[in-house]
Amino acid sequence: MRVLVLGGDGYLGWPTALHLSDKGHDVAVLDNMARRGYDVELGVESLVPIETLPDRIAAWEEVSGRRITSYEGDLLDADFLFDAVRDFAPDAVVHYAEQRSAPYSMIDREHAVYTQHNNVVGNLNLLYAIAEIDPSIHLVKLGTMGEYGTPNIDIEEGWLDIEHKGRKDRVLFPKRPGSFYHLTKVHDSHNIEFTCRAWGLRATDLNQGVVYGQQTPQTALDPRLATRFDYDAVFGTVLNRFVIQAVLGQPLTVYGKGAQTRGLIDIRDTVECIRLAVENPADAGEFRVFNQMTESMSVAAIADLVAERFPGPVQIEQLENPRTEAPEHYYNVQHTGLVGLGLDPHLLSDTLIESMFDIVGANKHRVNMDKLRPTVRWRGALKS
């Protein structure tokens, strides 16, 4: 199949492109390099050095013998996007190309507006491109478990069967997102579902949990193929951040009591989920939703696990929670769809965490210590 990966220079986009290419698909990547620009803005870099996109692509061809096509541009530029889709003529489009950080979206008004405009308008341009160029293209869109919030009922896979006053219906699962970033994912889901219903498009919406890890079998083949490892309090995910803090002898910073529960997924499972969705497309007119996670743990339990596995003393520090969220809550998520397609999940293990300790240890000189603690507060976003 021909697969166009949007956001193909990013933390997940790049290893996804390699995984699909390694499995025999013809792959192209498209990116506007905005994620690298956020590093400059925030004064922080990936813990693991990453090559330029052209160098990455050249290294992959050298290692694998397979070519990846590249397009550099912005989804907000509709003419560019339409031209790229026409030129590559994909069977499937994998859409990662959005600002992905909740804290970044909550810095202030400017960052909230940027996130909403970038994510929602870019996705709308993509839907129009698919509809006008080739409605048979299968859209595989990365959403987030954060769309759901923390309802006091089981979280189903996208849809909910309800009975109200004696009548039954099937509706999209109610959403209660926790940031302006998460709101963009909800808007995307509604826009995609509408176009499937109104235009007959086909789409798979993957509501992903918190990703951990930095290596896949493909990125491990050559240092030039490495993907990002974000550790800062704006873009760093919780397990990755805890591992870095442990290696550096810093306290693991748990927000509040740490009773907040998160869905988790190994980066190796993320790329495999994308492959399974691409190779098993939704039907025309179908808006298919999978909850892309493999297990769930509280933030405090994640911190305890890292402390237990690290071969040295580890302190855990409870900070005032900068976010507006329930301090503890019910959390039971249905996630059987991708397993039904063949996913064999990796769960948290000693081996994985120990390998992450080694990666951090080799690059700890690159850590900017000032970026480990949270500076963005949800109520602080009220200040322009």
C-alpha cells in the first residue's frame, strides 16, 4: 500500500514511517518542522540527538534499501496539501501532524489559539483534500484518550449504546477534554465523523494513551534513525520524565497525590497499531474508533515502578497539581479492537525500563535541569 504519514518527522511519525516501510509499504512523510521550532521557542532539545529529516531518510535507504518520499510544508496551506496528496496518491493517510502538548496549549491565549487553529483547520483541509481527490483514501487519525476525560462509567471504544425514555440509539461517547489541546482532538473527531456520514469517507480514529519508550526495531538499527526523547515538563510524557529524573538523582515529580490514572502504550505498540489499522481499513462511510492503549496505571504507581526498578536511591516528590483535573477517579477503558486485529501488546517490564535507564545515562549531559519542573498552570492561561 501507499501510505502518507503526516507529521513524519515527529516522535511517533518517524518510527511509524520506518515501521510501515520495513513491512513493505511505499511510504511518504510530510512535515512543516514545527516540532523542531517548539524546541527553539522553549529552549530545550530532545535528550537523544536527532538528525535532519533528509539525513534520516538517507540513512534509512542506506540501512534498508528502501526509499521514503518527503514533502515539506504545512497542512494550513491547502494548495500545498492538495498537491502532495495528488502527487503521492496514497491508499491511506496517517495523520500525526498536530501540536500534541496539553501544557503548550495552556501557556496563554496565543498558544491556545495557535493550537486550535493549527490542529482543527489543518485537519479540515485534509478532509477536503481526501474528499475532492480520492474519497477511497483511508484516514488513520491519531486522537487521544484525553478526549474522554475521566467519566464515572466505563469508557467504550468511541461509541455508546444508550436507552433514554424507552428509545435506543448509538451515539459518540460523551467527551470531557482537559485542555485546549484535547479539545482540538474532540473537534477533529466530530469533523471526521461528520464527513464519513455526509461524504462517505472512511476513517479510523485512534484514541491513544500516554506513549513511553524511545526505540523500535527499526530506529535501533542506526543512531541516525533515532526518534525524539522529550523529557521537559511541556512535551515530556510522564514515564519518560520519571526515568530521566531517576537517572539524574532528581525527585520524581508527581502532580498532587498521583491518583490520576492514565492509559499507557509502548512506542513499539503504537507503530504496530498504525500498521494494523492501515492494513485493515474502515469501510466507506465508516467512522471507526479504537482505544489505543494496552494497560492503565496511576501516576503514583508509575513513579513507584520506576523507583523500584532503578538501581539506586530514588525520591518521590508531590507537587501542587498545575492542571485542573480530578485528584482521583474511576477509570476503566475498553480496548479490544486492536487486539482483535492482531496486536500482541508489550506491557511495562523490567527490561524496557532498564533499557530506558541506559539511553538516559548515555545522554544525561544533554539535560537542561531548568526544564524538568512544571511552569505552565491551567489557570495561568487566563493571562495573555
